[in-house]
Amino acid sequence: MWRSLVLRGGRARLLWGVAAPGSRRSYKSDPVSTVELPANPLTVTEIKQYLRSKDVPFHDGYSCLHAPSIFVEPSGAPAGKETYTMFIDKTTGQFLCKETSVEGSWQDLQDCLEVMQKEERSFLSSQLLLGYGESPEEREERERGLAEVQTIWASSVPFSDLSDEEARLVKTMFQITKITNATLKKFGVRLFKPTKSLVFPWFGGPSSELKGLKLLSAQIGNSTTTASEGTGGSGGEVQYTEATLPKNSVYYNLFGLPLVGRADSELVLTARELDVLAVSQSTGLATVALPRGDTCLPPSLLPYLEQFRRVTLWLGGDIRAWEASRIFSRKLGLRRCSLVRPGPDQPPPAEALARGKNLQRVVKGAISAAHRSIVSFRQLRDDVYGELANTDQVAGVRWVRFPELNRILKGHRKGELTFKEWGSPTGSGKTTFMSELALDLCMQGVNTLWGSFEINNVRLAKIMLTQFSMQRLEENLERYDYWADQFEELPLYFMTFHGQQNIKTVLDTMQHAVYLYDINHVVIDNLQFMMGQENLSDHIVGAFRRFATNSSCHVTLIIHPRKEEDDRELQTASIFGSAKASQEADNVLIMQEKKLATCPGRRSLQVTKNRFDGDVGIFPLDFLKASLTFSAPVRAKHKLRKVSKEEGDETPKTPEDVSVVADVATSAKKAKAGKGAKAAKNSTTTTASESPESASIPAGDSKAERSPG
């Protein structure tokens, strides 16, 4: 029995090849868009046993098993002297022959070995799997993409052909004034003058042909950041925008790999191509850049990193890069990995070179990724300082569409478990709200996996696409391809489960997705549908808690609470199951609804638990039917009432806990055409105490209050 994950991969939006809004394309089911997942996950022991049964020699590597390729005619070398050019992933069984570029799943490899045994062959033709299953439409699209790559590459200019003044200006723009023309020539970097972009080539395959390009553009920033890796922020800062050909989801270039020698045993792994230039020029070490920065390390690239006894990960200068380094080191093998800790004195490599830092010393000073079970404060000292010096980054990824939630939760953090209670009947919008909440993060590069056990994936994807485009596409079908092309590039994935499922199967699927796509956020909608029962088992909640912690992945569980009286609001105690279930959660979010009200703002989101810093609070929401989105309503002045303590609360309240804090915010209203703008004051929010019963919801802004203890 086989399961699958539906892929919506990639991150950066392409600058070329976007369909005209009025055009309509025909599509064929894409075999690459699904990942086959066995219900019973494969183990390395099973892989070894099968290879031994087929008399295939192999030896252990860091993340792969190495074996002689079955797609190359045997050289006749004696036993033990064969060339091991086929790599088999120990986790998934996927294989790659580096000599012929043939790759496939574990099932493909088993089928090939069975054919060899049955027909008594010593090897198989590499053409057997190359291009397997490619439709005419796919072949046409691939050839069109390659033609575009060749056109841009041929129009690009080597730096040696630029005048000294022009080369100096370009280097200043990209802050690489200390990178020599010799280094740029060595790595094949060119300039594409029409967009003033640096061009980084992707050479691959047995004949090292040109397979793709990455273009990096720089511009002076304004108040809004559009760069996938830009510095962002205020005017005057340089922002960088990336584009890849082919599209990001199938761009697997380890930039710098063609320059790695077979005898090289030490590697520096970076997140940007400019960092490769800096490290290579300063240290002379083999250096490569990940194709999607610090967001993902695709397992298909692991075979190319097997030859190195030491891998130093220097992915950037912030907390996000540091977290990615620790996650990627697990795939690569902890014992051979060293990590460069971000800090004021250890910025990203390109910046470090520009500031005159000794990159050789930084690489040698990298710390081991392997950790001991017991440590002293000396080992924790730098980590503690890093969290104190980077409080905004430690707080996590902030929502763009829900600023009120940022003020309470501060951000979305890896490794946490969130309960999301919905106090309304089925069909009242819980999936719609949660999809927008997750989409907000996904649009900022948070790799997301959805497990929708209540509604099917087509309906869920339709909701999310409407929220993404902020319009009803059924009324604008001519715009469908335009928005679908952009939506397809989001790092968004779906499980294909529906209805009741075994918890072990779901967790195995989640673990598989974390390994393949470096998932940062898993959404389960909803837990009762998945379990087939209302009460939350401590065992099931504990399993999700362990997964979130061990995988450094945020898990959001949507649940139905106990039935309450119409005049009573939900609280943390409304969660089905024992008290231990709510204790496992880091965050508890409750969607309150005034059941007898029909006016805007009858729904509100309440945070009743926040383990990160204790702040709790509540703010109202409006539902915009045209775009299926929620937002905080903007209202006139409201009269505030003082909240009182009710009996039966779990935690005793002090007078400070029931105080009301009011803020007044000013919002500008646009006048009608031909008239000036006039300002109006809007009275906004009150503070919620820890008890859900003790909150009033007056307006569109929110103020958070620290919960006692």
C-alpha cells in the first residue's frame, strides 16, 4: 500500500515564463508532483538485506549506501576493487548513479535488479529510466526552458569583457568589491546587462552541459521588501532578488560543484553563491551553495556530498541560518559536520570578506555539530548570548496579515505544539481561518505540510488560492493561470489522507516529509477526524509533542472542544481529554464566537496559553467573503466594561489580573473623489486576562497582558 504527498514546491517567483493573464494552458498529471511513501517506512536494514540477496556489494557512507552502478558495463576489476558510483539513500531508498545521472525510487531499483536477475544481464542501459514517463507537453516545456537558458547565457557578458569602471560599479552594487575577476571567471559568473543581474550557471550531467541559471538582481530598497534573501527594510538599503531557470522546485544546482576535485575531503557549505566566491577565494577550500538557501537541503543532493570527511556549514548570520545548520547536519551526519555560529563577529562569508575578516580562521573555529547528553554553561554560553542579542529572530517568523497575533505570540517558532480550538459548528470557517494563518507563513518561506482529514485537498487548495489572490477566481477565470503559477511556487505540500487514519502512519508521513522537504510547519485538521473519536488520548498528544521537539518542526492541531452553554465562552479546560493534553501544548488559540450575534466582529481569536513569554490576549476578526480572509475590524469608539473574576477559574486572580487597559489609535479615512482626507479617531482595545470568561472585545487592535506565573 502506497501513500503520497502532493507537491507544491519552490519558493522564488520566476522573472520569465509567466503565462499571459488571458491565456489558458492544458495540463497533464505530473508524476514529479507526487512522492510515493510506503505505509511501512523503509529501514536501512531492509535495504542491506535486499542488496545482499541480489549479490550487490556495498559499503556504508554517511547518509547513503555506496554500490557499483548497475547502469554501467562492468570494468572487470577484481572483487573489492569496483568503482562505487551508485548511491542509495539510507532513509528513503532513492538512488542516483553519478556516472550516468540515472536516478529513481527504491521500487525502481528493485524492479531493475529483478529484470537483471531474470534476464541474466550484467548491467542495464541508462536509457531505461532517463526520461521515463515524460509526456510530450512536459518535453516541450523542458526544451523551451532550456532554449531560454541558452538565450540568456549567450547574452550574458563575462566580467573580463567589461570595462574597469563598469566592473567596479557592478561589484559595488552587489557588495563584492573584494572578489577578483579571476574568481568570477573561475566560477563562470557573468553579467546580464538588460536586468543588471549576476548570472550563476548550473552545469551538470555526465558531459557537464548547461542545465539552468540563477539570476541575482540588486536594487536600492524602499519601505517594502520583495527580495527572497534581501536585507529588507528602509530606503537606501540594497535588496536582492533571485530568479531561477528552470523553476525553483526543480532547480537542484550545487553551485561550485564542478570545481570540486575527487581528492577533496573538506567542504564548506553555504547558502548563497556570493558566499561561495568569498570562501573559495579566501581559503582555497572546496565550497558549494545550496540551491534554495537555508530553507531546504534536498535529499537528492546528498550523494554529491558523500566524499567529504568534514563538512562546515556556514549558512548565514542570523538565528534562522543557525537553526537550518543544525537541522541539515542531521541529514549529513553529525560527526563529520561543523557549524559556524552566527554573531556580530561572524557575519555571512561575503560580508565577512568585505569587512576584512579572516575567513580561514572562522572556518577552522567552527564548532562540532555532535553534542553530548550533559553539558555545562560554558557550552551553552554562546547560545544564550545569541538569543539575548537577537530577540526578534528568536521570537520566530512574524505574520503579515495578523499583526495582533504578533503582539501576543511574538511569532511562529519551530519545535512548538499549538492547539487551535474552534467554538463553532462544522462549516463555520475554522479551516478557512487556519488556511490563511498557515498561508501567511508559507508566503514568507515557511515550508508547510497540510494534513486535511475533514475536507479534500482540492477544496482546501481552492480556498488557499482564493486567499492568496485576494479575489474570487471563478469570476475571473482568465486570471487563473497567472495566480496558479505563483501559488505553485510556494513551499506548500499536502498529505493525501482523508478521514480516520492510524497515528503511526500519519507520523511516519510527517517524518518522511521533514526529511524530503525540510518541513517547518505541520497542520492537522482536525484531530478528532483523524482519530475517529472525540477524546484526546494522552498517547496521541504526546506523540505529536515528541515529533515537534525532535524534528524541530511546529505542529498545529485543530480540535473541536467540549460543548459549552451558548452564553459561556470557551477556555483551555474545554479541550477534550485530560489536563495533560493541554499541558503538552506551547500555545492554545481559541476562536470565540458570539452565537446570537450577526454583526461584524462576532468572531474573535483568543490566546489563552503562550509558553514563550506568557503574554495572553484577545482580538476581534471580520470575515471578508469576497477573498475568504479574516482581518481585525476597524470600528468607532466603544465603551469599555471592567472584567470581573468568575468562580471556578483554575488559577487565582489578583486585582492586577482583572484590570482593563485601553489604547486609542488613529486611523486615516480616505475621502471621496475630489475631496480631501479627514482623520478620525478609533478607540481600540482592551486587555484579556488569562481566563477566557474575563475578556471584553471592543475594537480592532489588541493589547497583550502577561499571564500570572
